[in-house]
Amino acid sequence: MIFDFRLQVFQAVAQKLSFTKAAAELFITQPAVTRHIRELEKQLNTALFVRNGNHISLTAAGNVLLKHTGKIFEIYLLIQNDLAQLSDGLRGNLRIGASTTLAQTFMPKILALFKRAYPEIVFTFIRGNTESITQLVIDGKIDVAMVEGQMHYPQINYEKFSDDELVLVTKSDNPLAKKGEIVPHQLLDLQLVLREHGSGTLDVISKALGEVGISLKDLKIELQLESNVSIKQYLLHSEAAAFLSMQTIIGELKRNELSIVDIKGIEMFRTFQFIQLHSRTSKVIDSFKLFCRGHINI
């Protein structure tokens, strides 16, 4: 990377508002995080954080810097990607996988752009839920994949590339949509459509609800389906509700077909990750991941 590592440290602290969590994410010590932030504040001649005991918050200057940091990283990645295309003339074979949400939203566009940028690379693409795609990586049948969820296997290298939010949605003329917000225990009265077992989306939902004392077995599950597209179509013709990725419902929200229902005290965020075997690295894989980072719009 050609950017100043201190900016990456700053972004991690600013997003998590925790030196400890930032250190864990970046695989460095907490004193190292503190040192990088101090050096950056000295360089900019301004305070970026307000320290109040164990709590921190961004200063006005910190908010300004955070607003621009993401754009800076995106520009750097585009520069690296464009330079790589000039210099490496990559060719070869690449087996790519993606979990369902990513396969339906991000991947069609990225695969088309990647093929245009690297015409000498012959790739295949497989989609499935997080569990099945992860197993294909473990079995050596996929070189690199993009998944969501909570799974962690020691033989796999996990590399974060984006975050996403899950929200409760229903069709816009459902009486539930008019409420706008519910409390967690009201979920127990709703007819819900969920993703299938093995889905990374279902893992995130289960964990978030578990934190407020709700188990999946407590819910009234009307149906479980294997794709977000199927769930959206089902919702449009039923009184049920479902948890869906914000990335999958942008069109329906704009057309006022679906509405978001907030759940007081519950937020569902997940991390999208690249996964590959620790032993499986190559210039082609690295270039694909770099290309995705440079063109992602999540």
C-alpha cells in the first residue's frame, strides 16, 4: 500500500471509537495505535479525538478527516489497480466464488469489469450460501471467494473488504410499515421469512437477536428461502416481514414497494470478507482482490 498507515489506524479508531478494538482489527498493539494517533495529530497540528476516561469521541477535525479518509483509500486502490493493469499483463485461470447476497448484488458488475480489464484471465464463478462456498474453498475447488457471516476456519485466510447492514422490511402497504418502529419482543408476533440454514445472513440475524434474548426458534417462521430475490418477491405478495441486506432493497425502496421497520435497540451489521486457503496465493488472486476493492460501491 502506498498510503500512510497512520490513516488506516485513524479510520479504524474513528469507526469503532475504541483503541482496543482498532488494535485487534489491525493486528497491532494498543500502544502502537496510540502512538500512530499521536503522530498523526502532531502532523496535522490538531486533536482528532476527545478522551473522556475509557470513552473517546471525534473532534470536529476528526469528523472532517474521517469524511475524506475513505475517499483517499479508494483513490489509492484505483491508482494501484490501474498501474497493475499497465504492468503485469496477467493471464491464467481463476475460480471465484461468492455467497448469495454478494452474487446477486456486487458480483455481476465486478465480473464484467474484471473481464474487460483482464481479458487473458479465464475465470469460473460459483454462487451458494456462505457454508457451501466456504467448504468449496476448503476442498480446493475455489481459489478465492467473497462471503458474509461468522464462520472461521484455521486453514482459511479472512480479509475484510466491506460492511453491510441488515434491516427488517415488509411491503409498503403492510400495516406494520406504518408503525415505522417496533420493540424487539414484537418480533415474536410477526410472520417472518428467513434465509436457509447455512446462510451467513441467518448467522448474523441469530447473533443479533440472541443479544436481546430472542432465539430463532422463538420466531414465527412462515418460510425459509435460498435467495434474497425470492424473499423480496414473496414479501410483495404477503403480509410477512424479513431481514434483508440494504444492498438488495435499494430499488424496491426507491419504488416504494418495500419499507424499513426499525427495531428499537437492535442493529445488524456484518462484514463481507475475501476468503482463500493460506496456502493458495498468486498474483492473479491478489489482482482480483485489489480490483474488487477499487471498484466496490457498497
